[in-house]
Amino acid sequence: MKVLLTGSAGFVGSHLTERLLQGGHRVTGVDNYISGQHRNTELFLDHPNFSFIEADVSRGIPVPTGKADKFDWVLHFASPASPPHYQQNQIETLMVGAQGTQNALELARSQGASFMLASTSEVYGDPHVHPQPESYWGHVNPNGLRSCYDEAKRYAEAITFAYQRTHGLDTRVIRIFNTYGPRMRADDGRVVTNLVHQALRGEALTVYGDGSQTRSFQYVSDLVEGVLRLMDVSSLGSDLHGPVNLGNPDEYSILEFATVIRELLGEGLKIEFRPLPQDDPMQRRPDITRARALLGWQPGVPLREGLRRMIGDLQAPPGLREQPSLREQPSLQEKGRGTRIAAGAD
């Protein structure tokens, strides 16, 4: 199977690349590094089934000409996803959700490929329904500090469904809830990376508001498993195209989460309270009934186990940090380097 993956240099994109290559698939990654990391691309450049295009998908996806085989899947995962990054790149975030999504849809349509959109739990905003099922329309501020991301993803979903209804394109939509694990940027700005890195430096743990707001945390391997299972489902008709929540339904208040970090990294760590940011959701927990029924999927990595894996990776010397597990391809280093193409990058 041939897959084009936008956002391949991102945290989630790199883990999805790894799993696809493990399965023997060919992956063409696309990223402009606005929030992705070069080191995530470098992990796979020696793999013969991996190629990379440095490009801004909002301006087009410059797939090399002359390739006989068409893509089977276009996976659109490109977008800044953390509040600091999308608030620093508001227009770019809106554009990748709008024009970037349409460019990816057009590529899938022109090649007869299936299409998957990586949407987000942020489409639910600060929810009035708890936990959040896919049928909930959300409660979103359309012009607040977070709106560039929330509304970009809501539009991306809308145009994806328009292409499915208008052109009969085979589409999937996932709504990703808080996800963590190795390869996250240290300046990601979300609660897991903030508190883990503060604890590793021996600093006070920053908690916004009174810490009563809740989040649900899924380990990245659970998310990737859900993505692959949704790609494999093909016989459920129109129900296949509806959005699917992928997240861990175990819910923690931010203060409870900070307590877990102290348990793992130092009971003596202080907690510092700061004002709550604008439009910060007060509760977040996925209803995964649909994912269980459609995919037979539910998360399997408990919070403390996932955090230990992430912390262990951060504490390891750089040369010993988590490397891609490509055991199904034992002779990768003997088969030569992958392909890297620069085209229209920012």
C-alpha cells in the first residue's frame, strides 16, 4: 500500500510513519517544519520505503511526476496542534485546515485514493455535554485566541464531508483527544510536556486556574492503533464516513495529573497556580462507544505506564532515545537511503 502523509515530521505523524513502515507499506511524508521536527524525518531517511517532500501543503502538494503507482491513501495530519504554536501561526493554521485540506482532498480524488482527516477534540470547544460523543456539535468561540485552530478543524471536517457527498470520495475523520509520548517538542506547551519538563528541571509545576479542569490522556501508540484500524474498515457503508473519537476515557483533573507527575518525579515539587487562559476547556473526555463498536478499539496503555515510557525516553542520552522499531524490515540499512525532495518549503 502507498500512503501520502502530511505532517509526517510531527509528533503523531512520526509514530504513524513508523507503524506504516513496519507493516511493509510505502510512505511519502510531507511537512514544512512549521511545528514538525527535522529529527523525526531523519529517523526514516535510511528506509527504502520512505520518501519525503518538504512543502507547505496549503500551497499545493508537489507529488513527483513519473511515478507509475498511485497512492492508496492520503492522510492529512498537517497542522500546528498546541496552543503556543497555533497562536504564533494563526493564519498558517487556518490555511492548512482550509486550503491544505482541499489540496489533500483533491490529490486523493485525482488518484482514486481514500482520504483521512486528523481532526481534534477541539471541535467540541468548551463542551456543555460530557463526555463528548461524535453527535455533539460543540460550544466554540469563533473569534477567540483558540479559534484559528478550532475553526480550521471544523471547516476541514465540513469540506471533507462535502467531498464525500459530492464526489463519492472514500473518507474517514478522526477526532484526536489529548495524546502524549516520545518525540513531543519540549516547547509543545500542553499540560503533559509542560509538567514533565518542569519536573525534570526541578521547577514548580504550573497549574492554570484552580486545577479543577479535566483532561483525558492517551498514549500515542493507542492513537496510532486506532488510525490503522479505521483505515482497515471498508464494509460499513455511510456509517464509515462519520467522525470517530480516539482518546482515553480515563479523566483526570489537572491538579490530579500534577500529583501523578510528583509521584513519578519528586514528591517535593511545588505547584504554582496561574490565571486560566481564555477559552481553556473546563472538561474533556471522549465517548468512545463508536470506536469500540466500529473498530473493536480502546486504549490499552495506563497513564502512569505511558508517562514512565515518555520520561525514560527524555532521560536517556540522545543516542539512546527511542528509535523507530522496524523489525519487520531487517535489512533496511543494506538497502540504501530513502528519498528526500525539497519543494516550496517555508
